[in-house]
Amino acid sequence: MTIAATVNPQPASFRPKQRLGFNTRVSFNDEAGPAQGLRDGIELFKEAERLGYQSGWAYQRHFDHYLSSPLPFFAAAGQHTKRINLGSAVIPMRYQDPILLAEAAGTTDLLIDGRLELAISTGATAAFDAVFGTVDTDARTEAKRRQARFLSAIAGEVLHTVVSPGQGAPQGAELRVTPHSPTLRSRIRQGSASLSSAVQAAELGIGLISGTVQHDQAEGETFGQYQARIIEAFRATWRTTWGTEPPSVAVAASILVGTTAELREKYAAYDLERRTIGIAASRPKGALAPASQPAGAQISPVFQGTPDQVIEAVFNDPGLAAADEVVLFLPPAFGLAENIRLLADLAETVAPGLGWSPAS
């Protein structure tokens, strides 16, 4: 049953939400196993499309109970959907071969009719270097180098000109990534956790998605205040650099609408867990305990309560108010039925009050 929330007057700074999305880790537990987790992930995308969501995002995480290779998953999910955009949030470039990633991305985008959105990042996890190999420079510098190479590759630029026929192609041949998807570069975003990364995204001419962890905020600055400042820096830099209006900005957040007393109690417990143990909250059975939260980092709040309470909280949060697109971050340990309920309650009771209209 749909519960219509009262539409409160929107603050002058509030931007109506053009799109509604969700972010899942496509997680699995030790009991059901990874195959069931992947099948449930596809069902989640199908249901989100039925509800009118414009985008679905999947988080990449290596060596754990989550999706480690998003592009094959998107190629599969794209065969079961027709309209919803499929996006990665995020792929750390430090651990990618940029040319192989560009080939896979182009192939996937063509298979799903131009619905791929890739959010990439230049962050890194030091523990993974032992597996992926060390580099001569620091991890972030290497990630930026690979990011630049990847953007050149998906843009269709010449990567190498053959100087000798012994290199496997005719002399003078210009090597480009194939298959090439001509519009894919326009759907690349940077996952931003800081002001500097947002500015970098604008200078590169790629979009922005702001996540649930950030760092380098000013002392005493709330998560939402810093997020709004990140978004404004991106937009200002884009206008200065390119002389055009910037693309839409997406913000991921835990927006848990409790349409029953039982659900409100459940979401309040998740809120408490997240505020108590941070990024370690809500892990599927068998998942690794993450490393301690980096010093100085802060995580986004959980917006939970009745539909009216959630709408008011979104209106009054500077980061969510500044966004063009809201992306529902789903608790990693929630199952398929729980996640579908979250998607439905947000779309039916809250999102219309934020100015959103479902895709038709």
C-alpha cells in the first residue's frame, strides 16, 4: 500500500531530483553462496526498473563477499532490463589495466544499448598491493595515470602507431580500443570523497558522484555541509574550464523510509550500528571485518523515520539538497526482499515529494 507523504515547502537552495537511483554491493552470504547473490542482484535491478528508477549502481570490492567484477554483471543484468542505467560506484583505477577495462566497458555498453555509467576513483587500499603488485610511485599518482589512459582509450584516441610490421599489425596502423562506444565517455563519473577529487573531475570533463565516506573536511563541518561545498566546487570548476553548464551530480545516501513501526525500529537499529562502528556496519555472514576507519574520515548519516520525517531531513541536508540525483545506499547485509521494500517505499512515499518522476 502506498503511503503518501505530506509535501513540505522546499527550501530555496533545494534542487528537484531529476533521477532516482540505488547502490548495491551485490553481496552474498556463506549460506546461500555467490551464485544466489548474483541472481538476487539481477532481480533487484529488474524490480528497480519496474518502480521507475533511472539508475542502479554496484560497488566493486575485491576478495570479499561482494561483487568484484561489475562489468560482466552489468552485461547480464542489461539483458533482463530495458531502460535503467547500470553504473559502477566505484572502480578504483589503481588496480585496473586501463586498456583492458576500456575494452570491457565498450563491449558492455554496446551490449546494453548505451546504458552504462562508470564511476571511477583514484583511491587505493594498501593491502591489495601485495596481490596486484607495487608501483614505482605512490598509489594515487599511479591511479591518476591509469585514469588518464583509460579516458583516452574510451574516447577512441590513438594509443599507439605501429612502426614495424613485426608488431602484429601493418606498419603505420593506428591502434585504438575496439569495440568503441562513441558516447561512453560522456557517462563517466568520478567518485568523490574530497574537494580536490571533485575539482579534478571537473577539469577532466567527467561527471561526479559523491559517496558515503569523505575526508579533508574543515573542523566542525558536517558531512552534508562539506558535501555541498564539494558539489559547488565541481560546478564552479566545470563552468570555468568548459564554459558550459555541468552535468547532473549524484549523491549516495542511506535513506531508509519506515512505513511501519516495525520497519522504523529496524532502520533505527541500523542507524545506531552505523554510528557506533562506522564502515563495519551491516556485513553479510562470512564477510571480512574491514580495517578501521581512516583517521579524519567521516561517514554519511542515515536518514530514517516516517516518510514525512525523511522528506524533511533530505530537504534540510545541504548535500542532498544540492544534488540532482539521489542514490539510495542499501545496507550490505540486507536480503533481496528487504532491499525491494526499501526501493518501493522510497519511490512511492518520499521521492515524489522531492520533485522526482518515475521513468516511463
